[in-house]
Amino acid sequence: MNEGKKTKTEVKRTPRYMEIPVTYEVYCVESGDTLWTISKSFNIPVQLMNLNKLSSDRIYPGQMIKIRER
């Protein structure tokens, strides 16, 4: 018979939350850029630190920063 064989029962669980992908427009920082000049050139409020979770206003050439949600 089926002695020694165990049947594996899979339990499907519903996720507690659903992740919704959010896409952003991004900008590659160039030499001489500041968060203020970037926000002015894209005509957006200076909230780039919060959006990018930056701890300071220092940015570096080649760094990719989020500009706004799409």
C-alpha cells in the first residue's frame, strides 16, 4: 500500500498586500547640477530629496535620480 509515503498538501495563501509597480522619470546628474537647478529645469517642486530618500542635498555626476512618477 502507501506505507511510508506522505502526501504533500500545498496551501495557497492570499498576500496581505499587492505590490503595484510605480515607474518614475529619471535624470542622470551632470557636473554642476544641484537639486534646485534640476527642479527648476523640470518645473517641479524641490522634493527630490524625499522622492530619492537622500539624507543630504549632495548629488554626484552620473547619479540617477527620480524626477516624478509616471
